Amino acid sequence: MTAHTKKEKTQEAIFSSNYFNLTLVMEPAYKPQPGQDGKGRKIQFRDGKYITSNPEEIKFLKGVAAQNDQSPYRKVYLVQDA
């Protein structure tokens, strides 16, 4: 019996922000150690919009959107779910 796995097509999620060029840091950059790049990861909104199909970014941005009441500086809204 052969197991068939169906590769799911990842849908795009669209997020918006009142700040046109909002930058959020997912992973901070650090001094690289041997075998590591140290670059970090950031999300850069363009004209108040960010579109992604990356599941890690979607999860991160949904978490940020859930905390909108706690920070007046980074309002992020989910426009279209993946």
C-alpha cells in the first residue's frame, strides 16, 4: 500500500496597517556564531499592506493583530485570511 500525501496549496493572507512602512521584527539579528547566519527576519509593510503565504509569518502577524489593544504603535489588521 502506498501512502499518498496531497500537497496543500497555501493561500495568501493580506494584512493592513495604518502605518504605511511598518517594519516588524520576527527574529532579531545577532552576531553570527559558526554555522549560523545571524541575519534575523523582519516583515516590511508597503503602502500599509503586507501579503504573504508563509505560514510562520501568518501566525506571527495574527498574534500581533490579536494584541492591537496593547500597543498604539503597531496596529495590524487581518484583511483576508489564508
